[in-house]
Amino acid sequence: MPGFSAAIYNKTIKLSNDSRQRHSTGGIVTYMSIDAFRISDFLGNYSHDAWSGPLLIVLSLYFLHQTIGWSMLAGVAVMVFSIPTSSHQSRKMHALSKQLMSYRDTRMRIMDEVLSGIKVVKLYAWESSFVKHINDVREFLELATIRKYGILQAMFSFFMTLVPFAVSFTTFGVYSIFDGISRGPLTPQLMFVSLTLFNMLRSPLAKCASVVPNLLEAMVSFQRIYNFLVAEEIDFLNVEHMPYDRESSLSSHEDVLVSVDNGTFKWSAFDENPSVSNVNIRCKRTELVAVVGTVGSGKSSLVSAILGEMVKCSGNVSISGSIAYVPQQPWIVNATLRDNILLGKLFDPDLYFRVIEACALSPDLESLPARDLTEIGEKGINLSGGQKARVSLARAVYANADIYILDDPLAAVDSHVGKHIFKHVLGPCGMLKSRARILVTNVVQCLFETDHILMLRNGSVVEQGLSPNKVQNDPVATANSAASADNAANTDIHACPGHMTTTEIIHKGKVEWSIYRTYAYACGLRNISAFTAVLVSASVCSILANVWLMHWSASSESKSKSDSYSDDALSDIVSTAQNSAIYYLTIYGALGVLSAALNLLQSFLLWAKCSLKASKTLHNNLLNGVLHSPMSFFDITPVGRITNRFSSDVRGCDESLPRSISAMVTSIVGVASAVVVICFTMPIMLALVIPLFLAYRYLQQRYLFCIREIRRLELANKSPIYSHYQETINGLSTVRAYGQQSRFVHRNEEHLERFSRVYYAYLGLIRWLRMRLLFIGNIVILFTAVFSVFMLHWYGYGSAAVVGLSITYALDMINALGWSIRLYTEVENMMIQLERMVEYSHLPSEAPGIIKNCRPEESWPSQGMVEFKNYSSRYRENLDLVLKNISFCVLPNQKIGIVGRTGAGKSSISLALFRVIEAAGGQILVDGEDISRYGLYDVRSRLSIIPQDPMLFKGTVRKNLDPFGNYSDIDIWAALDNAHLADTIHAKDGGLDFEVAQGGENFSAGQRQLICLARALLRHAKVLILDEATAAIDNQTDKVIQQVIRSKFMDCTVLTIAHRLNTVMDSDMILVIDQGTVTEYDTPSNLLAKKSSMFAKLVEEANLRT
């Protein structure tokens, strides 16, 4: 498994953008978690059966020939004729297995998107929509396929059970009817030796029932991994990289480090139109080149083209020297703040602290408990949007590269912080003054100090070298591009300890019986009772068939001892014997067919009833448990840890667990059957059973104690692999830009090495048990045979038929005992996966979505008055308060601006209003109603927000705007028109049915924000929160949107959280937050009149005074 996982990861590092679209993150996680496991599981547990099985069949047939002659050819004929049927079933199972994995990919892709955008899902109260969407894929696609696969597997198992019986039936029949006279009657010696050989023959055929499905699954998985490994890679020849030594005496300020000549680029080779056309750029060693343009004009595409991330249609791109890249969406790894900045480079204290100071991070370090050694959580969840942007910039500056590609690094920071960064980092006197810099920005003030300006429109450079004044006066030239999905400096800092991410809980000791009860109740007690009854009935039929053979052989033996007869009498005897054989064969055949039919019914009950019901129930519980957990759970839990539950653990409960339980119960019933037969035929042999049980019990206890803990460690060590993979693919362009591929590959290998050590111990323990079971089994077989013969010949106890039946069942019991121990421990190991699922099914939950006896009026809120009364809140228990006893009132239809410095608590107000964080004291009233009285769905669905994260999900545009299907197409088009997106969507194939890519990657950041605006317009709520909603919109559109907000939300209460103060200057009231408290609340004019007010100082710093 580690080898395949490493190959998959190494391929991911090289994937082209086109391949990334075809292979979703969730799908690739499935390759690593399920497909790689399937192949390694087959190679480790079943591959030797591929050669040992045929060898055992050949040897069994040879000894059968030695025992009963050519009558065995009848059995061979049955086996030959069974091959086409089994081949047909195998092909159908193979096709279903491929289909099943495809549906699993779909479910994991949706799950990955939901987990990535969980805050947006909660703010919009969309949990139920996504639960339904995931459950529909799960129930109508995945589980429906599992049901078909299970029924086919049941039929295959029935066939594999019937074939060995049919072989023995036809062989005994042919022998009795045709060869009985010439070779002698079917005595107990012949019958039970043959029966033992038939059991030997049955073993490899029975294994086919498990080997073939596992082989087919492994083949499907191998093909899927192969298809991924041969997927298109990024073409590194798109960009010509040349070495550059800036310390060389030959270097000059006139050296051109970035050159694009007549460049035309596409995101996909299948796109009809290029995203960037006929671009020409030159950037010299010390130049600062600014790139400006409207939303969707191609600025970020141009950056990606320079980095080599796009498909080059024509032209040439040349890069001389190393690159540092600041992406539009800051990429943060789950490590300390210092490690995020160093990104694998050696620590240089002097350079490091100069970078910290230049990027305005020094004050932020003071607010972190372990300063720069604080773990900042997955995706930087512990940092504000502005802090993440500055960490990303600091990483680039510390890289000390020759070329800097900066995709709008100032959009997410306050204006005074932006000035500091431009002065000390980007500008002509900054740390990067001697480096080539390409800066995507629309901060007009910065343009006055650039060396060259390019204006893009529709993917083409429409003007070069234009003056900043012309850019400023062009109504569509600039765009306040979104800095990130967390686009704002106003996201509050979560006060936290030095270690942000929690350590995964690894349970110890036996799996609690409550876990077994959970699975039993999930299967349904009636289903389990029916399954058990059918299983016992099948075993009884099998026993009766063998007892009937005993009577048949005993009868034949007694007749063979009679005196000689005349020819006529002998002819009558032969005729009678043949009739007697037909009689015995008929009863034996009826019992055998009935036993096989009951086995078929047993398998059907297992796969179509018990397993399917349990899989549906357990997954539903897991999904609801995770999605209804509070946001604090996602803050401290890596996505890979959650993904592990939904991928490998769910797959184990779907397939491996029911298969293992069925095999275990069958083995236990087999042991019980053997004990019953031995008790009735030769009770004295039970003296061997007691020490045998004790020896096996001792082995089981020692083995189980170790294997259980090893299994838990193995499962826990998978989570970091998935987390690291998702972290890498989220920042793939950054990793490649910095040339960090080898370091991340090495880190992945470290994770795989830790997993391999545990997995090797796991496999070693399995081999340890198998060797001891075989050793004990062989000793017991020897003593059983010696003991039986001794009792028969020395004491005359029993008959040959009775002894033969006893030995046969004694051998079966030994085999069944060994399997019972192995399968019991296997089930216990599988239950650990269920234990992990149950753990996440019972996570602490948010408040209920709906409280039936306390629901608001349909018209609530009808006025839109919002009041905070002595309200306090914190992000998690044991953390400091982020809002401290705040009080203010927003009157109906008022428009208020909420301002403050980074980490002041501005965004905490919106989270509190939507109850993403709950009250630690005080209350929030909307239209006089305490929102804590109502369910979360009733609160969140009655309010509206345009969040910082412009998150889109894979699906149609319609589904992204209206997941519940509450609005007509006319309403949706009206909302898009008001959001100035109607023309864009009309131009897409399918209009409202245009397919949005994963994460909305086929829309620009600004367009994604406009779709969020359309969502708010569609909802018509009386209370609207804008969390820097126009940060991704160009100046002209910004003015139009502000007008739309004023006109369309004129009768709404609007709370605008802003770090760009120009967006709130015309508000009715200004709320100033500082360190979680309300410091000022007044009209803008009154606050500006007080020169000592904090708002006046913020305006002064932003140069907004008129």
C-alpha cells in the first residue's frame, strides 16, 4: 500500500490543471485509501491462492482417481462445465466493482467540498441540502450498487458451494451405478477417504468465493490507479528556465528576468477559447510591473501562465532565476507560523526578523501564545485573512528569490498595513527593491511608484506603460481583487494554545460491546435472527447429508460381506443395488441442494438486508454527527482525519466487516456442528476437544491483545497521510513555484514510513498466528487419526462408517477452530473502524436545527431590528472571550458599518449573530426575540450574509444559488442581473445549468463573490451582513453594487463589516470594535468631528478625509 500511495502522491505533484479537473481531491484520496489497500490486501492475503489452489485441485483429483478410479471424471466434467457460469458472474462483478468505485469517488468529492467550505455551509443553513445530496449518492448509487454486487456475490458463493457437492454427488453416483460391481461397493473406507479428498477439493473452490471478488476488486483498483498515473502532467517546457547569478559581475539592472513573447494560453487543451491571448511582457531585474484589470480580465490567469500552470498554445515564456510566489488565496500549512515562513529553508534570525517587521507581523506575534512557534492550524484557521496574506508574503520575501510574482497581496490588509508593506517590502525603498516584481493590484496609490503598468481586458493586454492617473480615471481599469477565500483582514484571531490541532484519540483495550450492539441494531434484529436461523438450517442440512452418506456406506459394507450368489441371483442383487444407490443418491442430492439453497438465502440476507441496512444507518449517523458539529470541531480537527472516516472506515463497514462476520459465524457454527456430530458418534473423542479449545483460546488472547492495538495505530497513522495530501494539492501551484516538490515528497515518505512500520507489524502478527494454528492443527490431526484407529481395532468401538464420519468432522472442527480465531480477531479489527465511525457519530452537537415547540413566526424577522445586550462569547471552551459584554442596537432598515483593527472582534459579531459561536453571557435579540430560543436553521435561514469566503460547490449555477429549489428561474435570473452576472452566465453553455467546477475554479474570485451577492439578493432577508462583500469587484462595479445594495436592500437592516473604510463612510451608524469591546457607536459625521475618536484615526490612516 505505501508504494502505491507514494506513486499517487508523486503523480499528484506533477498533475496538469486539466488532469486536476478530471481527478477530484476526493477521488484521489479514494485511490490512496481504498484502491491502494485493495491491491495490497489481495497481494498479501490472496495472491498465493492463485497457484496453491490449482495445485491442490490437481492433487485432490489424482488421489480421487487412485481411490475410486475413473468415476472421478464425472466430477471433473461438472467442474469444467461450471467454468463458463463462474466466468460470466466474474465479468458482471468486475463491471459492478468499477461502477461502485466511481460512485465512491463522487461521494468523497462532495464530502471533500463540504468539509472545505463547512463555515459557508453553516452560515447558509445548507447542512440538510448537502446531507440529502450525499445521502442520495450514497443510497441510490453507491448502496444500490453494493446491493447488486452483494447479490451477485451471494450467487457466486452459492455456485461455489454447489459445485463441490455436485462433484461428489456425480462421482458417487457414477461409481455406485456403473463401477460398484467391478471395483466393489461404496464402503466407508472408500466413501470417507473420498469425502475427505472432496473436502480438500472444496477448500480451493470455496476460496474462490472470496479470492475472485477480491481479485476483481484489485484489478479494478489497479486499472483506476494506472489511469491516474498515466494522466497528463504539467508541461515544464511551457516555461524556459535559465539559471541566473545576481551576484555575478556580469549581472546588470537591465537584465530581463521575465519575458513573455506573444503568449497565448488556455487552462485546458479542450477549451475553445484561450484565457490569455497574445501577451507580451518584459520585467527587468529591479523593475516593479503592475498588472491591473476588471473582474475576470485574466490577471490571475496571466500569473499562472508565467508560472507554467497553463497550457501554452503559442509564444514563449522565459524565466531567469528563482521564483517566489504570493498566490491570490494564501496557502497555509498545518505547522507553526515560523515553519510557514521558512518553508524548508534554514533559519536566519537576522533576515527572519527583518521580514517579520517589514510584513507588519510583529504586533501579531504578541497576540499568539507561543509567538511565531504557535501552530496556526489547518488552512491557517487560527489566523485572520489579513494575517494569512502577510504570512504568505513573508514566506516569499524570506525566500530571497530573483523574481517575485505577487497576486494581489494587499487586498486583504487594512490600508495603513498596506502602506507599511508597500513601503518596506514592495516599493522602491522596500526589501525587494533589487528584485524583479510582477504585482497584480488595484490599489491605485501603489501604481504611482511602479515602473510599468499593464492593463488587461478579456485576457489581452489592451495598454502598456500607461500613467497611474489614467488608471485611476478609467472606470473599469482597477479591481480590488479578492486576496483569498478568507478575503479580509477582519477575520478575528482565535486565541489558542501553542498547539492548535488536537491529537487523534486512539482507544485502547477491547472494543466495547456497545460497538457490537450498535452494529447489531443497525443491521436490524429481525434480519440478524433470520440470517442466523438460515445459517443453522444450512449447517443441519449439511450434517444430515454426511450422516446419510454414513448410512449409505454402512449399508453397502454389510451387503459386501454376504456370501456368494448364482449368476441370476447376482443379477438381481446388482439391479437392487443400483436401485438402492439411486434411492440414496436422491436423498443425498436433495439434502445437498437444500443446503446450497439455504447458503444462497443466507448470503442474500447478509448483503441485501443486514449489511445494506447497517451501512446506510451508520453512514447517516456519521454524516449527521460531523456536519452538525460546532465550528470549533473543524477548527481543531484536520480534514484528513475526518476524510479517513468517510473513506477507508466506511468502505470497511460496507464490505470487509459483513464478509468477516459472515465467515466468522459460519466457522463458529461449523465448530458447533462438529462437536454435535462427534458427541453422537464417538463421545470419547471429546477428550481431545477440551485441551484443543484451551490451546486455541490462549493463542487467541495473546494475538488479539497485540493485533487490536496495532490495528488502531495503523488506522490513526493513515490520517496524516491524507491531511498532507490535501494540504499539498490545495497549494500545488505554490509548491511548484517555490520548487518544493522534493521536500514535500520526502515529507510524504516520512508519513508513509511511519504507517509502514505499523502495517508491517500488523502483517507479521497475522503470519505469527497462522503458523501456530497450522502447527497445532497438524498435531491434532495426527493424534485424532491414531486415537480413532486405536479405539476401533483394539476395543472394537464403533464401526468404520462411524469412525470415518467422526474423523471427517474432527478434521473440519480443527480447521473451523483455526478460522474462528483468525476471523474473530479480524472482526475485532474491523470493529475498530466502526468504533472510529461511532466516535464521530456522537460528537458534541450544535443546537438543534429546528425546535418544534418553539419556532418563530413565518414573517420573522419582519422589521430587522438587531440588539446585542451585554453579550459575551468565545470560540471554544477554555479560551479567552472574543466579545466582551458588548451592547448596541441597530434600528430597522439602518445601515451600520463595523470597523476596527485586525483581531478586534468584527467578524465575531457576524458569527455570533448566526450562532456559529454561542453566547457565554448576555443575549442577541432580533425583532425583540432572543435568537437562542430558536433552532439554528430557523435563525440562519431567516438572515442573510455575503461571507468572506466566496465558496462555490461543484454542480450547476442554479444549485449553487438555490440548493433547496425554492425559487423560480425568473427569480434567479433577476438576482443574477442585479448582481451584474446575468451576461456572464448567459454566455456559459447551459446558462443556469452550467456546471461549476470544484471550488468554483472556472469562475474568477470576483465572479465567485458576485454569485454570493446573488444568493443574498435571492433570499430577501430583513437582516443582511456584508463581510467585505465588494473586495473582489472593480471600482465601477463596486459603485453599481453599492447602489444595488442601497436600492434592493433599502428596507433591510444592513451590517457591513469592513476594513476598507470607504465602503462604510455613508452608513447611518459606525460601530467601532477594539479588543472585543464596543468603544464607539455613533454617526460617521459625529465620530469624524471628534479628532480623538478611534474611527477618526482609522480614517486618517486611510487618507479618506475629504
